[in-house]
Amino acid sequence: MGARIRHGVNLTATVLAALTLVVVLIPLASILVTAFQRGEAALTSPGFFTESPANPCSPRAGTVCHYGGIAPALDGTLALVGLAALISVPIGLAAAIFVVEYGRDRPSARLITASADVLSGVPSIVAGLFIYTYMAANYPQIVFSALSGSLALSVLMIPIVTRTAEEALRTVPNSQREAAEALGITKWKATLRITLGAALPGIVTGVLLSVARAAGEAAPLLLTAFGNNLGFQGFTQPSDAIPLLVYDFATSPYQNWIALAWGAALTLIVIVLGLSILSRLVLARMARRLRGSA
């Protein structure tokens, strides 16, 4: 009787877990299907990834509207997120190394951790407003530029990189650090060559998650990158991005721009989803490595 009860409880829990999974996946599937249906015409048009957006147009009898593409927004997103990663990853990684390897229980280490937690909860528009105010006061000639947009995105990425790198470094067994010290390796060399190597999968996961967060942000770019349909023209000039294109074109009255916005939205969803899946795979690999070394 007891075995039957346990089997029944296990089956019920399994069914409930499966139903929960279905409920969670329904919104994602609905968004993907809707984005594809609304943006199919633009997605399947030639030059979607290589051309600039076409002139605004709403089809009438005997007329054909061209959609163009999202090349300027795609180039801008790659440039903005790439520079933001170059800024945020070294800062976040250095902060995590100090907290875990050198700070220990020092007040400065606790302050860094608390600051990262607070920053991770700050609305993205506040990061854009902060960079806009700073650039307007000190560098007004480039207040609307790709550089400003990258700085705003880096403010959002730094706390994610810091906290995930902290947790990854904490998973490295102290026995590895002690073995390095017993061999006479200096602290900083052991950290760079041994500790970071062991924590690398977790650090990569954090970087991918921060990139996914930055790639989908439009609010901070409205006040900084500003937008530019002419293509990426340098870090001191305004730059477009996929979230900005979606924001601008989705509210327009022109059908070809609305379709292009839906196509860009689906592209952005696929990019973020791909980065999230990749980060989970890296994290799973790290977990298997830890179980194997245990």
C-alpha cells in the first residue's frame, strides 16, 4: 500500500510539473508565433538583414510596398553591445576577484556586493538618464552617440557580470588555491591561471546573460544612442539598434514599417533566446565538471 501511495504521489507531481512547463511555454510560443505571423512578409523579403529600412508605405490598389531590412539596427546593436561588453566584463570580473579572492569579509567587499545587488534592480531608463546627464554636462558634443549608448548598457551589464562571476569563483574548491600556494605560486598568478580557469564556465554564463539583457534594452538607448537609419557611422555619432527600431516602427501608421518592426522583434527574441540557451548549456557543463571532480 505504501509503495502505491508513493507511486501515486510521484505520478501526480510529475503531471503537475509537466502542466506547469506547458503553462510557462505557452506565452513564449504565442509571442514567437505572433511575431512571425506579423513580420513574415518583412522577414522573407530579400535583404532583410542586409538593407536599410524602405520608405514608409501603406499598400493601396495597384501599389506594392517594399520593406527593406534592419541592417543599420543590426550593425548598431552589435557595436553597442560589443563595446558595452568590453567595458563591463573587465570591471565586473575585477570586482568579483577582489571580493572573493582578496576582500573576504572586508567592508569594501561587502559594499561591492551590495552595490551590485542594488544596481541589478535599477530600472534601465535610470541608467540611460544617468549617462545622458553626465555626457550632457561634460561632453555635450557626443551626448547622443554610440559611445553614450554603450556606457548606458555597461551600467546594466556590470552588476550581472560581477554577481555571476562571484558565485562562479566561490564554487572553486579552496584545495586548489591551497595546492597552488604550497607549490610557491604567487596569489595573483594562482588566481589568473588556476582559479579563473576553473570558474570560466560560470563567468562565461554571466557574460552571456548580461549580453542578452543589454541586447534587448531600448529605454536607455532612447536617451543616448538616439537612433540613426543611415547605418553605423562611428562611436561618436548616433546609432540605431534593434530595440530602437522596434520602438519607433511599431508605433508608426505605415504597414511596411510595422511589419519590419515585427520581423526585428522576432530577430531580437531569437538572439536573446539563443544566448539564454547557450548560457544554460555552459552552466550545465560546469555542473558536470564539478560533479566529476568531487
